[in-house]
Amino acid sequence: MAKKSDIVFVREKDAPLLAPPLLESGAFGWFRQNILSTMNDFSSVGGAVRSLIMAAATLFIFYYSVNILWALIDFTLIEAVWSNPQGLKRELCTTALAGGVQHDGWHGACWPLIFAKIKFLTYGAYPFEELWRVNLAGVILIAGLVALMFERMPYRIHIGLFMLVIYPFLAFALLYGLGDWAGLPFVYTYDWGGILVTLVVALTGIVVSLPLGIALALGRQSKMPVIRGFCTIFIEFWRGIPLITVLFMASVALPLFLPKGVNIDNLLRALIGVTLFASAYMAEVIRGGLQAIDKGQYEAGTALGLNYWKNMRLIILPQALTYVIPGIVNTFIGLFKDTTLVAIIGLFDLLGAAQAAVNDASWSTPVQAITLYIYVALFYFICCLIMSRYSMRLERKLAKTND
């Protein structure tokens, strides 16, 4: 007779799956893990009080965040006016609701105002018959940037060289013109405005400030006292004054130092001021990356027989720039948002164009300014989000490469 310990049981069917605990699954589980996750420490009276306070604060913030989000959705979508079939302008956005109910009073966003002002918000006073030039420059820019994002794109290096070397001159010829003899009449910068000016200032500052910042960072670490001193003074000077002061100086004070009869375009002054200002901040970001490189990397390049410039180009700078990608993109985003300050010196960027549209009496309503500022905020948010997401993608790609 077999002993009880010798009997073997073999399971022929899988054990039934048990339902997850009610407190850990479903909507309540998500709510407990994400909203009430601080209610864990009940081992003491103090821990229980802290957990309850944190849970109450979380619920309070969550409640008001939902209210704010719902109010924004209600204002911009649900109660907003979307069409203007009879050309009523002001009357449309003061007496009509999206649901067709007629009554006087304040309601949601007036989107027909944006549709009516879209040309001014995008191009400023740029001549209507010449808008194809701006559109063509924009299409080339977008196509080039999209192509550079794909690593397997054929002739990617050639596209990059075209965008860095040829495109700036091509864009200038398209936007400013070459004269009647070339079929592109001049469109002076005082007719530029809206998104056009915003992108011109931002892209110029971004493209020029990066190489200039690298040169300043290398110069500040130079062993030559004159170069190191010049770069240090340059960086500290531009970092020590606010951008609005730089723009005022470029617009008002700079002409005082120029010879009689010499005049610099107002937009060009702003471009110079913004670029120099951004390059100083970029230099400090890159200098932080250079200081993060181990001394052995410099010695390895020297051991391989590389001179200073080859060592920097092939070994040091690629690693340093990889380390400070978040800082570089953060500087780009800050520069992009700071372009709104050019409105103070009379340039009609997107914010300046929106402020001018606010003063249009034919669209004067309680929601006129709010609608325009929401449109401006949405444009900047989308652009900054794209830059941020691309930098995160680039970080993940470089992290895998380094691994």
C-alpha cells in the first residue's frame, strides 16, 4: 500500500483566473493609485493626519483643475460662435450662441473674428498678391524640417546643407524681394507681421545662436587670456541685462551711434539683439556640457594625434551637446516665446497683430480680446510642444546609441 507522501496529484486543467481585487482595479483602483496614493501611512496618528491632509489637497486641486478645464472647453468649443453667415460681425458675437439661441449677453469665444483676421494675424500688412512668396518659403521650410527628422531619408545630409546654407538666402529673396527686374518686387519689413515676423525672429535667433554659443563657450574655456576675457565679458554683459532692454537699445539707441545717413532696418536691429542675447545663454548651456566631459576624453584625443579642433569636432563636442540637449531645447523654447517682446518696439509679430485686432471697433465684444489671446496661446503651445517632443525623441535615440 502506497504511503500518503508518495501520492502525486497532476492538474489536468488550468486554475480559474480570479478577479482582481476591487480596491486595485477599475476606476476606483486608478483613482486610489493616482489620486489617493498618499493615503498609505496609517501606522501612527501623525502619519494618518499627513495622509489625510495630502489626500484632501489632492482632491481640492483635482476638483478645481477639472472646473478650469471644463470652463475652457465650454468657452472655446461648446458656447463658442463658429460661423458668420450674414456678416454681422459685432452683433453676431453679442447676441447669438452656438446652439442657435438668441439673447443678449456674454458667452463663448467668437471664432469668426479669427477667421476674419487670419490674414493679418499670419502675414501682417504683406500685400495680398504677393502672399504666394511667403507660402512658398513656408512650404520649403516645413518640408526641409520634416525631411531632416527621418534618418533614412535619401540625401539627408544634402538637405541639411541646403537648409543651413542656401535656404536663408532663398527665403530672404522670396520675402523681401529682388526688385521689379527679377519679378519679385520689394516688400519692406514694415509690411511684415503676424506669424511671419514671429517665425523670422525665432528661427534666425535659433539658427545663429547655436554656433555662436558654441564659439563663445569654447572661447571662455580657452587658455588665451585675451580670448577668454573677451568671451567672458560678452557672456556676462548680455546675460546681465533683460531682453526688453536689449530691444529698446537696438531700436532707439543704436541709430544714435551710426554715421549720419546710415539706417538699419528695425527688424534687422531686433534680429541682432535677440541673436546676441540668446547666444550668451546658449554659451553657458554648452559650457556646462563641456565641463561634464571627463578629462580622459581630451587625453584620448591627444593620444590619437588629433589637434585641438579635430578633438573638439570628433570627440568632445558630440558628447557635450548630447549631455545638454534639454538645456539647448529649453533655451530655444524660451527664445521662441520671448519673440513676443518685439511688439514693444513696434514690430507686429503675432502678439502685436492680435493686440491691434483687439482695437477693431467693428468686432468690439466682451470676448474679443480673450478669443484672440487664446488663439495666440494655442499657437505658441503647439510650437513649443513640437520642439519639446522632438528633443525627447532625440534624447531617447542618443541614449540607445550610447548604450
